[in-house]
Amino acid sequence: MLEIKNLSKRFGDQQVLDHINLKIEKGKVFVIIGPSGTGKSTLLRCINALERPEKGTIQLENQIFDYENLSKSDIQALRTNTSMVFQNSNLYRNKTAFGNVTTPLILVKKLQKSEAEKVGLEYLEKVGMLEKKDAYPETLSGGEKQRVGIARALAVNPDIILFDEPTSALDPELVSEVLDVIKELARQHTTMLIVTHEMKFARNVADEVIFMEGGHIVEQAPPEELFGNPKEERTRQFLNRNRE
Ligand SMILES: Nc1ncnc2c1ncn2[C@@H]1O[C@H](COP(=O)(O)OP(=O)(O)OP(=O)(O)O)[C@@H](O)[C@H]1O
Ligand SMILES: [Mg+2]
């Protein structure tokens, strides 16, 4: 469970996020859509304290953090309990697919090597990358790298996984292999918050869709409702511009 209350973030004079409130129950998939420059990535980055909001609180399961007074251990707790998957998987280049998944388990989760290896294999299998476990990132396709990144994010057993446009850097023919993995995770009720421009995917995978614009949540609803019968004019305009 993740709950954000009154989160606000500025960059200089620009109010990038303005009193964001959001609650994601365990096992739910939330998808954020919205125009470029609206604060979607910034919101994800605030959740794990890569950016520091001026105001707001965040609750992860039963721990509450106040962004105005984050201690070092709070930041560490936010980062260990949330996993982020970026556009580019950011894999360690000098480690194999297997090494990429096991390293955080050993360094962050403090698992014994043998236990980390067992968990690592399980998650590589989950994303269909077991056969390529000994491959280095430079020999993997973009889609394969993203799948290893997803395995790495899942393996640490976070409260929530944050995806920032996980397919936007991929060649079109590689998009579906990554979306299929995420769809399968959704089917298994993995708690996820996903920023995407893939409207069909959003409709397909989300329990709730959030339309953001100008640092605000303009509208939030289940996908049939938000795509089928948006209440706000701005949502309607955005969807008309982004018909697939
Ligand atoms: N480190 C930064 N310093 C100053 N301004 C920033 C910084 N990061 C983001 N911004 C600004 O904050 C606003 C929101 O950016 P953000 O990256 O969150 O948008 P986004 O909704 O993710 O857009 P996109 O769909 O293009 O990825 C933009 O106007 C951006 O220029
Ligand atoms: Mg972004």
C-alpha cells in the first residue's frame, strides 16, 4: 500500500507538482498518462526520494514519512521498499543478467549468496530470461535488458514497483515482449505505478488510470470510465490527441 498526501514540488519558480493525493492499495495497478512536462517522472522520483518535495507525506504499508523531515534512514527505507524501472534499464554493464539481479539481493537485502542465487533464478525465469542468465547487457536486446531490469526490481520484493515509460526507448517490435511481462505481473496482483504513453496497454492493464496535467491530477477513474467516458474536458482533449 502506498498513500501520498499533499505532495508539492517546485523547480525554481515552477510548481511541478501541486498538492498531489494518491492512494494505491496493495495488489493494484495504477497507470499515469498525460502530456510531456506534466510532472509524471518527477512524481515517481519523489516517491523514492530521488527528488525532494517541499511538502507532503508518503505512507508505505504502515510506515509514514514526512518529506519535510526525511532522515537518512527514511530515504534508505523509501528506496529499499520501492523499486524503479526506467526507460533504459540502467543495468550494471560489468555484470551478467544473473549478476544484475543477485547483486542488490546481496548488497541491499543482505541475503546469503546461495539464497540470492535461488531468488535470482526464480525472477529471471519469471521474465523469460533464464536462458540468457550469463549474458552481459551489451549482448542483450533493448527488450531483454528491460526484462532483466524488471526481474531485478521484482526480486527485492518491494511494496511497489514504479515504471517510468518502460518501453519508450525500445524499437516497436520489442515493445510487446516487455508489456507482456508487465501484464503478467498485473495478473498476479503486483502493486505497480506505471507512467506510459501506450494508451491501449494502459486500458488493458490498469485498475485505475490517472490523467495528470500541469502538476495536478485532473482525473482518476477505472480505465473503462476514463477512456470511455472522461468527465473532464482536458482529459477528453488529451485522449483525442492520442488516439491509437
Ligand atoms: N532537475 C530539474 N530541474 C529543473 N526542472 C526540472 C527538473 N526535472 C524536471 N524539471 C521540469 O519539471 C517539469 C516536469 O518534468 P517531468 O520530467 O516530471 O515531466 P513528465 O511528465 O515526466 O514529461 P515526459 O512525458 O516528457 O517524460 C518539466 O517542466 C521539466 O522541465
Ligand atoms: Mg517523464
